[in-house]
Amino acid sequence: MASGTVRIDIDGHVATLTISRPEKLNALDLDMLKALAEAADAVEAVPDVRAAVLTGEGKGFSAGGDIKAWGGMLPQEFGHAWVRHGHRIFERMATLRVPLVAALNGHALGGGLELAGVADIRIAEEHIKIGLPETGLGMVPGWSGTQRLVRRFGAQAVRRMALGGEIFTAEEARLLGIVDAVVSTGNSLTAARDYAQRIAARGPAAVEIAKLMIASANGEDNGTAVEALGSILAAKTGDLKEGVASFSEKRPATFKGEW
């Protein structure tokens, strides 16, 4: 039986994904990871969606990985069933077709910050705390805290959190480039939806392509980004139409170099 879920609400061109396990401050276990992946697939299945918002139900954004879910795992199981599996899910979220805006309505610590890191834009409420406390438990960040977060936030900020155990306020995180904006308590979801609407008002194809290009420039998912862009371009050519037609009609193709 699932221990939680991810709700999806679509309003016009904006989808809102809400992590719903409030009794555990939206801590993630295997069921919640599966729900995130399913939510990503569901959002991408709706062509009209141009931007998405990610937030948590209740007082927390996400307390990160649920220690009860992984604390009793054997090392090999932990590495494969937990860390690698979580990596795949977070990569799925990071490469969502549409831009993702995170509404940090509560603390984002450990895996919660790694989850926030998959978003393109992060809007935090003024009262929240941000950090990577794993080494204080004898553990290391495992869901790309030392990889994606370094690329997106810079190595020094991650060193301070992961090595020194520093916990940043929302404003400190803004000054370090970890979050993009700070709003008053209770207003992150509204602000995130407003920003998502701002994105949705722009050219959807151009936004999708720009997201792929930025990911490539940042050293993220280069192979997929390049092949996706190339495939989109090829799919619009006259040559592709001729190739498909010739295949259907069982005749040699006559390519004209048409774009």
C-alpha cells in the first residue's frame, strides 16, 4: 500500500505537482519515488501543459529520504535499490519536457534539497532552512547532491553544506544562488504559479528548446539534449516526410534536401 502520493492539478497551461505525505514532512520512500516518476509521465502526456510547479503538502517541502525506508538496507541494496533508483527518478524530474518551478514552502534538507535542485526555478519562503546534513549521520548526499547541485549552485556552496554542515536561511540561499527568490511565509505556491504562468505565456517550442540548450551548456544530459534537438529538427523536414512515404509505399526514396 502506497505510503503517500503526488497529486496533479492542471490549470490552463500550468500543472501543479504536490508531494503528499504531510505526516512525515513529505519524506521520500520508494513509493513516493515511484509516484514522482508517474507524475512526471502524466504531466508530459498533456500537450497543453507548458510549465509545472512542484511543492509539498502541509508545513514541509520535503524532509528528504525517509531514514526508516533505507536505514535497514544492506550496502548493496542501498546502493542499487535506493541511491541509483533515486538518481533515475530525479533525473526524470530534471529533464521534464517543460520548465519546473519549485515552491519551497518548508525546509529543504538532504534529499529534499536534491529534489528542489531538479527544478529550473526555486522560490523559497522566508522562514525555511536549506542544507545537506548527511555527513552528520555518517552518510553522503546520494541523489546528485554532489553532482547536479554543484553544477547548478557552485561547488563552494555545496562544500559548505556537505562538508561543514552549514544550514542556510532562505535569504542566505538566495545570495548564494541556491534559490531564485524569497517570499513571505505562505506565499511560495502563489509566487511559483505566477512564475510558471510567466513561462507559459512565452513561445512553448522556444522554451522547450531553450531548456535543452541550457542543460547541454551546463554539462547536463548532453547526449539526450543533442539528440532531442536533432530529432525535432529532422522531424520537421521534407526529407523525413519523403522517407516515411517511400517506406509506406514500398519504393525507393527520392530525397530533395528539403528542410
